[in-house]
Amino acid sequence: MEYKEIKEMIKDMEDSKLSSLAIEFPDGFKISMEKKLEVNSNNLNLERHIEVPEHNENREITAKNEEDLKIITAPMVGTFYASSSPNKPAYVRQGDKIHKGQVVCILEAMKLMNEIESEFDGEIVEVCVKDGDAVGYGMPLFKVK
């Protein structure tokens, strides 16, 4: 099975109402995916990262700004790498402008290096994970405005 086909399968799973899927192909290749429908990781992440100012007015402004952000999430479980190799610069950093289809990081899963592309244009306002961190499916990787 090609990487592109796996990536499409992951996207189809995200868009469906299925909570789990397991497939075993005749050649022995197995794929299993699971998602939790009751948890919205984007909302949880935004709540965790909102700083609570002293005045109610400021809190409302901060919350509104957080709601305007788009989140690039991990499409699979793996290890996050900010660059293609340790001696290369990161694909993106806080403050960088990005465009749809641009590679923003690599997720290593089962010894495969998977380039993760942005699904939209914008500016990176926060890198949510560190190079070498293990990430879970749906975990926020970048905040973009």
C-alpha cells in the first residue's frame, strides 16, 4: 500500500463518523485506526493555552483571538521532527508565513518518515510540540492564524 493511499484513508477516517477501523490485507499488511468522537482536541488545546488576564475584558479578547486560530493536528501517532535531519533548519518556526500544501514537519511512524503538509495558508503563531516528542492522533502540532 502506498503512502498516499494510507494518507487518504486517514483523511476519510477523520471525515467519517466511524470511531475505529481495522483492515488486514491478503499480503499480511494491517492498518488499524481509532478516534474518540466525544473529545474535540482543538477545543481542549485552546482552553489549555489561554492565559487568564486579570481583567474580564482582556480574557474575552484573548479567548476570541484563540478561537480565530486554525490548528494543524497530527494525522497519526508518531514521533515529531521539525526538520528533515538534525543538522537542517526546521521546516517552519513561530512567525513564519505558510501556504496550503507546504511541508511543516515530519512524523515518523513505523520507521516511515511522513511529511505533514499544511491544509491552509496563514502564519505560525505557536509550535505546540518539541522536536523528537511522541505525538498522538489528533494532537495539535501548530497554531496558525
